Amino acid sequence: MTSYVNPHDFPPLKNDLILRAARGERIERAPVWVMRQAGRYLPEFRAIRAEQDFFKVCRTPSLACEVTLQPIRRYTGLVDASIIFSDILVVPQAMGLVVEMVPGKGPSFPAPLKTPEDMCRLSDNVDVEKELGYVCDAITLTRKELKGEVPLIGFCGAPWTLFAYMIEGGGSKFFTACKTWLFKYPKESKDLLQRISVVCADFLVAQVKAGAQLLQVFDSWAGELSPSDYREFSLPYCQFISSTVRAKLRELNIPEVPMILFAKGANWALEELVESAGYDVLGLDWLHEPDIARKRVGSRVTLQGNMDPNVLYGGKEAIERTVKQMAEAFKVNGSPDRWIANLGHGITPGVDPDDLKWFFECIHKYSYADTC
């Protein structure tokens, strides 16, 4: 069982910029990190993966810690957060499904859920601290090894996104199988989404108990749903997660941590997410215009994003030009308050690590408050 690790048991935090930005406090410049920060673009990560299975790295706290720390070491002083190395699909694994990472293909479920009758293969009550304790152990170890340099982010996938993977059996172009469930078996679909939601909420609470200082929920396939279907099959379960995590932390007398929702592609929903989703930070993909997004939400939430990851292939001039434009668009009256700089999706494997370094340097250069 994951016991609560008192913050005083960890080294003092030296850089709280992202926490202040997430809470809406004044900041001198925008904090920056990138999704998939610990990943295949780094040669040191590829060296570990050459000898270790992907999920073995996830399940071995010392390896997950090492991989999480790699970009922090490489970009020390430039990056303002770390994110624990894991995968959103550890939740379906904990629920009883087999997930494999196939080279050249990505995640694969040898036996996905074909019909609602297959839900009997899922565990009725998932003890996340038992099934996913390795993630919590990795978080605690990483918090100690970070030595307070930057905060540590924990995460999970959103229920709709996990639902899609569990039924499609992997990534999908058309999402026919999982949408068939939504329209043919709406009650059973909601039952499954709720079961996933409970596991996700418990998992996030366990991560905070282990030492996570922020939480992100990745709804990677949010944009595959129509507005009405998103309101019915995704948003309620993201709301359940945020409200349940906060309530359980209060019950345990554990300080709440900022929560981030990244609903990729659901750009039309921005105002609704601000009003009802229950998150401190909303992630934006690169299809958002930052200044318009800010006008839509005002100062009610912090926004995170949102450079197109492919700009990182365009060379230093393109990176600097785009970062400058992005910073100018996110700032309000010259202030970077309520902005966390990031990409609009995860960094891709072919990026030169030096080009990512330049991205970080440009964020530092252009995101300072104009009065500084």
C-alpha cells in the first residue's frame, strides 16, 4: 500500500515556477516543459531501450527514475518540470488486459474488448496501490533524486481515450470499433467509462501520496468525438476524476495539487471546460490561437501549450520566430501570468535534442514579463 510521503521527507523545492503559474500567481516568466519529455528523441533513452522492454522500464522504479531524470540533467536550468516516465496504458493493464509495445507499431492489445460481454474479463475492484505500485515507487524515488530541482508531474489517460484503446486494440484512424460501442451499447459504454474513471482517480490520488506535485489527464482522442458525444462520453468522466481526486485528498488531509486537462482536438469546448471540468490548467494543441484562447477564458484558468511539435524540425530560425510569436500571443498586457509553455502535443522521436534546447532557450528569452 502506498503510504503518504510527507513533503518534508523530500529535498526542498528550488523552482516552484510551474506551481505558481498553475495556481494563477504572478510569475516572472513562463515555466516550460514538453510532453513526452523523457523519450525516444534522447540518445540516452534509446540506449536504455535497446536493452530493456518498454513496459519493463515502466515497471522498474530505478529505470523509470533514470529515464525521467535524463532530460532534467541534459537541460538543467532550462526546464521547469519533470514528468514521471510511464504510459497511460498501465491503467488497462491494471484492469486485467494485456498490452504490448510492438516495435514499429506502438501499443497493441492482443485481446481487446469486442463486445460488452468481454467486460467480464476486467477486474471488478482494482487495487491501484498493488497493481500500479511500481509507478508510485518510481515517483517517490524520482522526487528524492530530483533533489528539488523541479516539480514532478504524475499523470493518467482520460477515460474516453483509454476506452478507445481498450476496444480498438491500439491506435486507430477511424475509431469504428469504439464508436460502435458508444452508439450501439451506450449504457454498457458508460458503465465501462465509469469503471475506468474510478481506477484513474484512485491512481492519481496514489501518485500524489507518493510525491507527485502536479497531475495531468491526457485525453488524446477528445477531438474524435462530436460536441454532443464529447459532452456525453468524455466530459462527465473527466469531471468525475477532478472532483473525486480533490475530495479524496481532502479526506486524507493531503494538500491538493494543481490538475491539468489536455483535451486534444476539443477546441470548441474551451469555455465549457473552464466552467465545468474542474481543472486548474487546460492544455492547448497547436490549432488554437493563443490570444483568442486567452480572450475566451480570461484569467479563470492557466493555459498550457502550444507550439506545433513539427516546428522543432524547422531549424533555429523557425523555432525562435514561432516561440516569439507564441509568447506575444499568450501574454496579456506584457505579462506571462497564467501561461505554461509547452508543445501542442508530444515531442516526436526524430527531433534533435539541441533543437529542443534552443526551444527552451527561446522560451526563456521571450516569455519574461515586459516589465522585467
